[in-house]
Amino acid sequence: MKQFNEEESKYAASAKAFRANVTRDLGNEELRSNFRGAMDYLMAKRKDAFSSEDELEVLREQCKLIKQRCLAKLPHLLEQLEDKLETNGIKVHWAETITEANEIIAQLIAQKKGKTVVKGKSMVSEETALNDYLEERNVECLESDMGEYIVQLAKQHPSHIIMPAIHQNKQQVAKLFADNIDGFEYSTDVDTLIQQGRTILRDKFCQADVGISGVNFAVAETGTLCLVENEGNGRMCTTIPDLHIAITGIEKVVEHLSDVPPLLSLLTRSATGQAISTYFNMINSPRKEGEKDGPKEVHLVLLDNGRSQAFADEELRQTLQCIRCGACMNHCPVYTRIGGHAYGTVYPGPIGKIISPHMLGLDATSNLPTASTLCGACGEVCPVKIPIPKILLRLREESVKPKSDKPQVMQGQGAGRSNVEALIWKVWALVHKSPTLYALSMWGVTRFRFLMPKKLGGWTSVRTAPKPAAKTLHERLKSKQEKRAKQAKQSTNTASR
Amino acid sequence: MTNKSADINAISSKARGNILAKLKAEVSGADYDKLPEEIPYIYPEFSHEENLAQFISELEKNHAQVIQTTKEGIAEVISAELAALNITTLLCGEKCYGGNDVHRDVINGLDSNIELQPYDFSIDNNKELLFNECPAALSSSRCSIAATGTIVLWPDENEPRSLSLVPPVHFVIVDANKLHADFARLMAAEQWHDKLPTNVVLISGPSKTADIQQTLAYGAHGPKALIVLLLNS
Ligand code: SF4
């Protein structure tokens, strides 16, 4: 068994509370209508962006193969990336756990005596709960993506990986601003709200000592960090402060620069239906001699946090193809209804259900793979063709396998195993293997059907209890056949008379 | 402090060893020649006029203002736009100001009431100036992409990265003759993998966000207005 993740993240606890979270959020009508509206909007946008079905399918196949190639070469590409980045003057750090990543970042900031950090959107830094870690060390870490800023102000977490504040409507944001920002007068005008955010954050960009960002693609061939964004806060964080620290998962590396255009094209169109984002920012080095701006130091932190566990299994490795477009959650009937927070994990929705078990262990997340209707929408829209439904089934299997079964591919294997359930299936298998036992049990079930209880836990809370038929199908067919044979005999008798 | 930095180097090198060892154990013996062929989508070829039309329409869809003009006409266009916006200060590259650059004529032809602010300073002690006293900026561009309505900037010491980012209004000069069909073909044609500068930025409109209830708002953090001066001769 591979060892990682010694520390229990705060997300593990909230993932464990999945069922309670779902009950809480399903009952919140405002939340449900916010998600419904947003998902309908995003689905329509994506549909409009792919006018040619043919182009979409060719691109998906191509991008799937690109990501699979890059994963097949992953360790070599990581070394090449490190080599190129260091040649370009960007320092590379490695972290197996979230605590290691946070510690590296905290120390890089401390070395520069940094006090104020501005952060561009980075889900990996959410994964490591970096803000809390830095705050405990007296470093102010301000989110600068508008959605993230709102979420931080509300002391919440992102409910969507692309649109973090999608669970709030403008009235809620207006109230949040009025309650928390001095001098802001309640207004639901979105322009006014954004301009308010802009004013505050521009001041922060101007003052910050450190900028932290994520990475969408890290190109091994050239040592390039690529960032996709619309707002310009990513450019601010990576251009204005003296120190830029980028953090990303090890799966974000691509081999060639030429791998980027098809991936970028699918990413933005799948995510928000845009042909391209407003900005595509390609960072190759810190400020060079004679240049007038840009950070003097650039660092990249490469985080594992369970990814190498997924990597070790051929089927589960496909999870790492993900380019974090969010399309799977936009099209997920479960996500749309329960919302992003119910999952309790950093990454919600279908991708969250298949990646979180590697990050938090199946112990904390064994409920997640079961929270799916297996309708298949996620797999159909995924731009890199991750077979999400299949992986969900596989994770269900891993979570009910006996704890001791070898080989162990997942931390927390067997965490979802219930002895009663296991016993039921054992008996079921036994009965179905022996014709005598099968016939006997069927006879019993039909003859004693009046013993069927009226209440069957959750099943009967919204349904009536099932009742076995008076006779088995076999018996009915048999008697039907006998009746037919008798009739046939009678008619031949009459005819011959 | 020395102690601490030794710490992170120790964390990092241990993590590096473990991660790479785990990954390598899984790919040992992999035959990279046997990977399946990746077939790209072949986009149709368009004429220059069609590409140009696409470029303009995509930019306009994304709320950029596209003004077709000539080299001689730029100064007048900028002057008029600035007057309409009630702006009298324009930040521009140092060389432009010095007058030994292609934009010399532009600079010289601007209305006399427009005050030029050359970007001849390091950002280090001048952030306030950049953020608070530069309402508009002028930059050139390297080339552009038709399919997505994208302008490619290749910032350097003359036209720094923040020139196209911090001032709320961004004028950018685009030469219609340097238009590429799409990003993939541009990279290949210009051999980007051989040499990239500190930073390359692709811009496809003014800064925007839809983070509040999917309602588009412009001017989130970067320029609120992107005014494209398209030289088409
Ligand atoms: S799993 Fe696929 S659809 Fe979901 S976020 Fe990742 S790339 Fe997008």
C-alpha cells in the first residue's frame, strides 16, 4: 500500500458528512434555483460553441490521446519540465502532500518577508487549503478572481471549479457586499458590484508582495506555464508582485507546445462556450535584465496528493487526463440538484467523485461514487473522454472489496463495505449457483410473500413496498405450457374425429 | 532563515525522489513508439478576406472595438477616442516616445492636449503611478489569430507586460497582414518552440467576468475597453 496523506484535511470531514449535506442543500430552494439557472446557461453555451459535431468528436479523440501520451511519459516529462524551467530561471519544488506544498509556499513567502498575497484562481491551492495555512502564519491571502473573492468574503468555498460563486445570486452578493464592505450601498446591479470588487482588488494588486496562481498547462518542451482566464487577475498576480509562486498537480504537464492549441480550444469551449478565453498567458521566465516589470522570482510547486496512486492503475489513471473544464458537473443531474457544496470536497460533481477518493482516501469518500445515476452525461461531454461512469463503478467496487484483498490500489479500500450487504450478496450468489437452492428459495419467497414487511427503510419513504408475486415466472410459464399442450391435444382429438 | 530554506529543499528533494520513483515504476518498459496516432481536425482553408472578417467579428462579439485605419490615420483616431472618453494621458512604450520606432508618427500626430507618459520606468517604485495615473495605454502587437479573434502580444523592455494590463483603456495596433488562421498554425509558422520571450499573452477582448449570476460585466481587473486599430492596406 502506498503511503501518503498522513494529515486529515478539513475536506475529509465534510466529505464524510455527504448524506447530511445533501439533505441540507436539497431543501434549499434558492440554492437549487441558482444551480438550475447556471447549469442551463452553461449547457446552452457549450452547445452553441460546438456547431460541428464532427469537429468536436475529432478534437475529443485527439485530446484524449494527447493527454494519454503525456501521462504515459509523465515521469520523463516532469524531469524535462523541471530542467527547462530551471534553465529559464524558474525554480521547481516538489510536494507529496498538501502540508508539504503549503510549507514550501509559506517558506518562500517568509524568505521574502512577504505579508500580503494576491491569489489568482487555483483549485490546487484550494486542495491544499493554502489560505488557512498562510493566515495562521500571519500572511494575508486575498482571492482575486471575482467569484473566489465573493466566496472568500462569504467565508465559503467554491461550489464549482470554473465559476466559484455560482451558488449565489446577485441579491445575495449585493447583501454580502453591503454587509462587509465599508461604504458600499446595496445594489443588485452586476456592473456596480464588479466595479466595487475591481476597486478593492486593484489596490491589493498594487500593494501585494506575492502573487500565487495555478497552471492550466505546463509545457515540458519549452518550460512554459500557461494560464487561461477572462478577468486579468491571473495576469495581475503573475506580473505585478515581486514574487510569483505557481502551484499545480503533476498531471498538468504536456509534452509539446503544439499540444496546447487543441487542448485550449476544447477547454474554453467545454467550460464556458468561449472560442478562447480573454487572456491566454504564457510564462517562461522571471523578469530578465533590462525588463521593467514582471516578478523577479518565479517558483513552481508540483503537487502529488494522491495523483500517483491513481496513476498506478491503468483504468484509474484516466482520471488524470482531466483538464478541469467543469463540463461534467454542468451536465450532471445530481450536481445540478444537490449543488457543489454538498459533496464536501474541493472538486465537486463527477470529476470530484473520481478524483477525491485519491486525495482523501476512500474512508472519507466512499459515499461519493454511489451518488450517481450512471446516466452517462459526464462521460459524453468530457473533452478528454474520461469514462467517468466506468470509473465510478470501479470505485464502488474498490470501496466494498474486503479490506485485506490484494492488490490494494486505493487508500481506504473496503471503507464502504457493510457486512450485512456482503452477506446478502454471498447468499444471493450461493442460491443462484445451485438450481435446487434457487427453486427452493423461489418457492419460499412466493408462498410466504405475506411476510414481506410494509416498511423497508429509505426505499419505502417515497415508494410502496414491493410484493413478490404469488407464483414464480417459471411456474407460470410451466402451467401455461401445460395448458397449451392440453388444448393442442384436445384440438387434434377433435380434428381426427 | 538559512535553516528554513534548507528545510524546503529537503522536503522537495525527498518528495521529488518518491514521486518520480513511483511514477517510473509504473511506466518502466513502456514502448513509446507504439502510441496511437493522434489525428488532428483539418480546418478548412479560408482566404485572407474571410479570415479578416472572422477576426473582426470574433473581436466585436467579445466587446472589443475594432477601427480600421491606416498608419497615417492612427493618431487622429486615438485623439478622437481619447477626447470622447475624456482622457488626456496616454501611456506608451519608451521607444515610441523617443521617436525611433514605427509609432513615431502616431505619437507626433496626437492632439496637443494629450500628455504622453512614456513607460520608461521600472515598475518597482512606480506601481502607484501605473495604477492610478495612467488611464489609457497604447501598444503594438506581434500578430493575430483569425479563428478566435485573438491578438498576440510579445512584451519586451520597450513595451512591458503591464502596459496592456493595468491602464483601463488599451489601444492596440494590429497589422492585418500578420493574420494567421488559427493558433496551431501560428505556432508552427513562427516556430515558437524554439524561442519564447519572458511572457507571451494572447488577448481576445476587454477583461470580463460572468462570476455574478452569469451576467457578463466588462473591466473585471484588466482593461475595460480594448480598442483595436486595424491597419489594413
Ligand atoms: S472530467 Fe472531463 S468534463 Fe469533467 S472537468 Fe475533467 S475534463 Fe472536464
